[in-house]
Amino acid sequence: MEVDSIHLGRDGLFALLATHHLLIRKRKRKIQTTLSHHRFRKYANLIKDFKPTGTNQLWVSDITYWQRDDKNYYITFITDTYSHKIVDYHVGESLATMESVQALRLAIRSLQSLSCQPCLIHHSDRGIQYCRSEYVKLLEKYKIKISMTTNGDPLENAVAERVNGIIKNEYLYHYQVNCLEEARQVLEKVINLYNNHRPHMSIGNYTPAQLHDAVVSFETKKLWKNYYQEKLALVNSLQD
């Protein structure tokens, strides 16, 4: 068979490799950023059938870690699911709720510059940072609806998980930092590259900033097919 006659995208290739046990198993995470067994209220998932048609309709958030030598930095991202733009973020040296609250405060500033207040949903996992009163009250103050995942399936917060992977594996992995201030400087540079210079096939090869900040609406078309939702049977359950 000629190679040119094969039409297989990234997800299809990975599904095929997984079926034949040809994927390298990922190392298990050593650091847990989500503590969902706690006494605070957990909110329902409001976005199961929701597809945003514009910006500032649905934000997703997640916390990830950046491990450098024996030091860990924890990053909270808040991303617009329509444009995939990282609306804002915060990096700190702990998983304290105040670190995530700071990311939310910074993101909300962008809403205050709009002429009309959007009807916005904030979606996250059920981690304790998102359920504590400091975070919830800030969302309620600005009439932002609260949505949370119902289990640990990454597909329930797929855009946030994808952003984590891109930033860590394509960018941060290549940098070495020695302190929090250096981490903040590097992350600022990285977010600028991601938002303004990295086209996404899922939004028609526009950059997140192009789509998010456009005065007129763009017609976007997803240029790749996600095999994992339609062909889950192809994936080997023994591989991550």
C-alpha cells in the first residue's frame, strides 16, 4: 500500500498504536493537585451538552504543577473554551486556595472592561480550591455560574487538561528556573507565545488571541477528528 493513500490523524494513530500495545506507558504522577474528598459543597456539571458560540460564555480552570529539580511550582489556568485563550493564570509555591483565587481575580478584570456583562459559566474539577468559600463567593459576586465535573474523567474538563499538556510539554519542559520570580517571568513569556503565536487545529488554525479578541466573528472549523469519543474500544485500557 502506498503511504500517500493512508489518511490517519493524530488521535487515530494513537488509538491504533494503543490497540497493538505499541505506546510507551506514561509514568504515574507523583504529585496530586486535586483533592476532591472534602466537606465543601460540590456543584453539578452544567456543560454536558453545552457548546459555546462565542467568547466569555464558558471558562474552564485547572491546576497543574511544574517540577524543576527539587522544587514544585503550582499553576492555575483559566481558559476560554471557545477561543482556547488562557484568559489569565497564576503561579505559586503551594496549592493554597488563595493562589487559585488570584488567578480568578485577574481573569475577572477582563470582564470588567466589556460593555455588557456576559452570561458566563466557570467549570472545574471538584478540587478543594474551587469549592472553598473564598473561590465560590468571588464567582457569585460577579454572577458567574458554577459548574464542576462529576468524576475524575479528563474528558469532563478536556480543554483545561489539553492546555495543561501543551504548556508543560511544549514550553515549560525546556526551561530551567531557580526561584518563583524566574518562574513567573518564564510563564509570562510562554503564555504570550501560546495565546498569540500558536495556531490551533481545533479552531481553524487561528491563534487563541486572534479568535478571542476579534471584533467580528470568525468562521472556524475543526481540522482534526477526535477518535477517542467515538472509538473508545480501540484504546488499550492497560495503557494511559
